[in-house]
Amino acid sequence: MAVPSMDVKQSIEEEMPDLFFCGTTTSKKFLAIPNICFDEGSMSRNLFKRIADSILEHDYDGYFTQKRSASGALGLHPLQKMTAAMRMLTYGIAADGADEYIRSAEATNLESCKKFVIKVYEVFGERYLRSPNEEDIARLLAIGEERGFPGMLGSIDCMHWGWKNCPKKWHGMFKGHVSEPTM
């Protein structure tokens, strides 16, 4: 099967086929990838595009740039590599679990995941992957108080509440870093 030609320097907006987002398969700009869906409870299309565009802007080593092989065949599209990495990180699937879905090899998926994590840290680390400053702490405390949890910085599911009436047979399952059962 021949791969349609494509100008590699087009923007993500122009390159991204609707089928990445469960739309129509009208785009003929590169090999179709079946149903990469962004439905409710999932990442939005705009967020995906923002991450992909930012990574491509900072792709100094050229890993996420689509290249041609010596025979002239197009390699994997940057969105295929990023989607494989995101699926592995988000859903916890194995590298070989994405090979048929994304049409890439297990080794490529592993390498894409490693390079994707490094790029995300390089691009977004300073802003989003840092310790909270005083302004962040004040905002988080205000949100917690608004929701009825004064003094709470983290998520309610990360807290350990004592379980006074825990059935005896479950004590071992619900005992963490404290001596009594917690939830």
C-alpha cells in the first residue's frame, strides 16, 4: 500500500485528520490510524494539539519529525509516536499493545515513550512540574475550604481516614503507614 505524500512542515492543525478524534476519515494526508478517540473524561483535542505543537517546536534532535527512509518511504508521523506514548502512559498498556493500534513496532513505542516524557519535562517542567509556590498554596487552600475541607492541599482520595468499625478480617488490607485501618 502506498503512503500518500505530505509536506512535513505543515502545522499540526493541518496535518491532524479527523479520524484521530473519531470523526470522519476524509483526510488523505497520511496513513489512517483507526479511532484514536478523545471522548468524555479523556484529553481534549485542543490540549492534545497544544502538547503536540509544543513538543514539535522544541524537537531539536528531530525525533518527532517525520522522515523518509533510504527507499523514500515515509516514516511514522509525529502524532503516531506521541499517541503511542500517551496511550502507554495514560492507560498503562504495554508497548506491544499499541503496535497494531498505532501501526508501529514495540521498540519504537518504547523509544517514543521515553523521548516523549523527556520532551514533556523539558517543555512543561518549569511551569507545571514544580513544587507549589505561596500563591499556588493559597489558591489550593481556598479551593479546599470552599469545598468543605479547610486546610487541605491535596486530593481527598490521597487522605487516610481512620476506619473505627473496620471488620477484623479486613484490618490487614486497610492498614497502611499507621497502626489502625484507614481508608
